Amino acid sequence: MALSPLDDYPVHQAAQVMRHVTTSDRNFYDRYYFNCHAGTDELMLIVGLGQYPNLGVTDAFALARRGNLHRVVRASRELGADRMDTGVGPFRVEVLEGLKRLRVILEPNAYGLSFDLSWEGTIPATLEPRHFLRWQERVMFDSVRLAQTGRWTGHVRIGDEEIPVTPDRWLGTRDRSWGIRPVGEAEPPGIQSRNAGTFYWLYAPMSFGDHAILCIVQEDERGRRLLEEAVRVWADGREEEYLGRPDYRPVYAPGTRDVVEAVITFTPPTGKPFDVRCTPVLPVHLMAGTGYGLEPDWRHGMYQGPEPVVQGVTYRLPEDANRMWGLVDAVGRFEYDGHVGHGLFEYWALGPHPSFERG
């Protein structure tokens, strides 16, 4: 065992020093995710920073989609002893007021993307259902996550352009998740190669001013529901309202699995059913360049060597469209019962699913 500065705080949850998590699973992770946009197609900025205690790595990325430009800055270093140190090269996350206010920084660098942004939540941070999946006897996902909608203040610089970010226009969502999910260098697949590989997924936190709706749908290749969430969360702190089992109906562009519109039907046990109409405004392919698994030499939690590493990746559309596949994080427009809101419309439809057979 070895001490770290966090051990001086009364936050222990097990008879371990704080450097050691309670599982030896290599895939344990602890991560921040943020997005920033104005509810339009002008810009979407996505930022992530994670720690991987059993791999001894911490890394971060920022992705800006502006016009036809897809620009990524990413950094990695050895985790070291101090898990309260969230600096990774030019990246830093500061908790100003727990569950309410944070600051996210990417200092100026050689890759043409930087920012200094302060976040303030507009609803209480909300704990989502536990995400647990077992494949071929092995636990692949066992994690919890909090979600929050909010607004941003600060600036973003892309190339020579500085974009002022004010809370009257710039909003977004954030999450904090921790637990087990596949990270780091690829492992030999073994019997896991028999898995069909279906990932049918919707994640849609939507902000409507005085309230937000948080929705999750995950199903397997037979259409069985693996994970779901449907709650209305009020900005004034009123109790969350359960909205029943969400029914997700996407419409795909012909010959693709790119969503052009969707309807989510909510059926509150004590209220009237209602439909939310969803429109992706600016699609961003989250997995391209950021470490979510497309590049064999840069994955979240992958050891990049003893010295800190900072890299930049730039793609352009449509020239690099063949790289743009996988999970999509889109700026979303949401409408129901006279309410118009914006938020994250995140989806992926990988592998077989009954909805494609019906279509």
C-alpha cells in the first residue's frame, strides 16, 4: 500500500488507501464528460477526462465540430499517486462547487484548439440507473453515472478564431461515471468473439429551461431492454417524476443507420402519455480520434509511455467521411406539448436488432 494526498480526507469507502479501488479488474475507470453547444449547427465541443487506476494511466480529449472541421486534441500520462490531480498535459478539470460548478480548461497548444470554460448546472445532478452487463460469464459493464444539464461561460479558440461563450446562449450536458467498462489495450477476444456485437443505444438528456428530461434506452439483438431511464427533473429541486418505459422510434436515412429524426413516447404512470420529437441538428462522430476504440494506437486507458504525450488529429468532411462511424453525439432539438428544448442526442445502432427486420 502507498498513501496519497486524498487519504487525508474522510472519504474512504473500504479498508484500502485511496489509490486502490475495491476491484482488481483492469477495466475500472473514473471519467468526466462534457459537451457545449448553442442549440444550433455552428459548433459542438465535447470534452472527456478519465483515470484508470488499475492501468496506471490518465488521459483526456477535446473534440470540436465546426462546419466541415473535426478537430481533436488528446493527451495521456502515467496516473501517479495523486488522483486529485486532474491535469493531463494542457487539460485540467476543476471542481469549484461539488455537483454544481466546474471549470474545464485546455490551454493553448500546437493543435489549434483551446478553451477556458466554467460550468453551472441548471438542474440537480441526477444519479442514473446502474449499468450492468455480463457477456459469456464475464462482467463487461458495471458502472454508475450522474447526469446534469447546465450552461457555460468563457471562451473557445479554434485556429485564429476566438468564440465568446455566454450562458444566455451556450448550454450542454455533463456526466460523471465510474466503475467497469472495456478500456485500455485490446485483450485477446477468446470466447467473447462469439458475441453478436449489438449495441442499440439512445442517450438523450434534454433541457427545457425550468426542467429537463433524462432518457436512456439500451436493447440487445433480440430487442430485450437492458437499461432504461425516463425521468423529468425540475430546476427548483422538486422530486424527480418517473415517466414510465420510454418507447424510442428512430427514422434512418435511406441505406444507413444515421438518424434523421425520432420520436420518444413517455407514459407516466400517473399522467397522460406524450411524444417528444427529436431532431439531430449537428451530428458529431464521437469515436473518431478521441480514444473510444477506433484507433488501435490510442484508446482510453492505453499506456503511451513514461513521458506525457499530447497529440492533435484533424479530419474534414466529406473527405474523411469513411472515418466517421460509430457512436454519434449530436446537438439535439426536442419538442413536446409546446415546449422546445435542446440537449444531447446520442445514438448508435450496431449489429442486428428487430427494428431493422421490421423496417
